Amino acid sequence: MTGTIRNFEDLIAPLSGQRFMNDYYDRAWLHLPGDAERTEPLMSWNVLNRILGMNIWTNRSLELSLDGQKLPPHAYCDQAADRNHQQTLRPNPEKVMQLAQRGASLVLNEVETLHEPVRAIVAGIETALGARASANVYCSWQHHQAFQSHFDRHDVFALQVLGEKRWNIYRGRTDNPIEHALFHNIPQTTYDQLKGPIDQQLIMRPGDLLYLPRGQFHDALATEQASIHVTFSATAPNGLDWLTNLWNEAVTSSEFRAYLPRVGNQADEKALEAHIRKLLQELADIALSPESLRALVNMRENYGILPKPYDLPGPDRDD
């Protein structure tokens, strides 16, 4: 497998898009060995240092973890004023490098906004999956684990760029997790109970791709002095997104804006039940209307978050 990765098809090569969608997407994890040459334009130490040198990072966009624990912002950030003179927490390069020497892992969020080769792959994922996609860079060090065993609430495409990393893929998988309080702040003891035994242990080398469907339990550990991998995340719309849009449409209905009947006796409860049945029928009528179905199709087709490219007029334009 050779050639630069420029789109989703290159990312999952030699597997075809149809084979991926039929056999793996949202179904099963997948490991695809690759060649180191295909990742060279994507990320390197020089590129990583250049991106880190951009004066745009905060404690939210650059995160550090050490031996499974997320470090507090004050451990690597200083109070500073941004361009609008608003106070923010800005990473201190000396503090970050000192913690890296101790084994702290760096997580650079939303790198697609800063590096065009990464952005191109994110755009390809959004188009291929009809999803919202983003990319984070993970830089870790030998024998120091950034995160304990866990699952993600989105699909993961982990591309190893430099060094090696050992991944443990567990048999456990949580059913359709989403970005909701129900799936946040879960104790590590619960993760460890649910992950089950190791399904397979992999050594990821430069050029290798690992796909993990959302909910798949896993953890990873660098096996060499330094490791960099880029994780592309993807989240497709679900039934709750549809329900949220439907709620906005139901606001136009007088029936939904009316007060619910009060209850005080059995007859009142029957009236309330009848009212709810009427609302359900109203909701079905709204959901199946041509306008609502068209809005649903538009949401599904335009779910990505990458902005459209600019095409400003310049001196070389003919129009």
C-alpha cells in the first residue's frame, strides 16, 4: 500500500469503500497495515513543532495526560490575554516540554483547522460517511499511557504516523453511545468491568490504520521512545438528532404549544392520555409531511461541519 493519503479512499486502501461500509462501519473493528511513506506529508516532528508554535493554543485545544490521568491546566498553562484582551489559559512551551520529558502525552485538538493535508482527509470522511469529522494528534512516549481503557462516543480512524504503539482491543462494546450525560463521567471501575477480555493486541506501525466503531473498548501504549498518531473521529446523525429537529417543527403547532390537561382524578388521567394520543398523531403528521422529510434529507446530506472553501476574486481571476 503506497501513495500519499489524500481522501477517505486512500485512508482505507486497499479496502474498497463499499466493503468497508458493508462489513465494518458501525459493526466491527478493523486493522489495515500500511506503508510509512503514505503518512509523510501528513505529520512529522517539524510539522508538529510548527503547529504547536502557532499562538492559538489554550488549555482546551491542547491537553496533556500522564499515566492515565488528565493533567490540570495550571500544570502546563499560564494566565494570558488573547488578542481581544480577554483572559485565557495559554500553554507554556517550557512547562509542556518538561512534562513531555516526564512522559506526558500531548493531545492537539481539531488539527484539521491548521494543516491542509489533515483537513483533506477530514473532508473526505465527512463526504463518505455523511458525518461530522475532526482530527486530533496524539504524541506519547515509551511506557507512558495517556488514557486508561475506555470507549469513544464516535467512530475512530487511528493512523499511526511515527514510532510504534501497542493497542489492546477488548471484546466489550457499549451499545450506541452518544454525547450525552448518560455516557460521561463513568467510573474507571465500570469501564474495567464492561471491557471484557482482550480480543486482540496490535502493534501499530507508521502507515497502519485502525478503525474502531463507537463503543469499542480499547487502550494504547507507546512501545518506542516517541509515537505520533492522528485520530480522525466521525459522528453520523442518529434518531435523537431527527427528534430534535422535529421538536423545532412542532413549535409551529398550536396543539403542542397548548398546556397539558391537569390531573386530579382518574377521569383527568384519561383526558391526559387522550391528549397525548392526539399529540402523537400530530407529531406523526408533521414528521411525514413532505416539508419535514425534505428537511430530514437535507440534514442527512449536509451533516458535516467543515465550512465551504472560499473563492475570493483575485488578480488572476478571469471573471
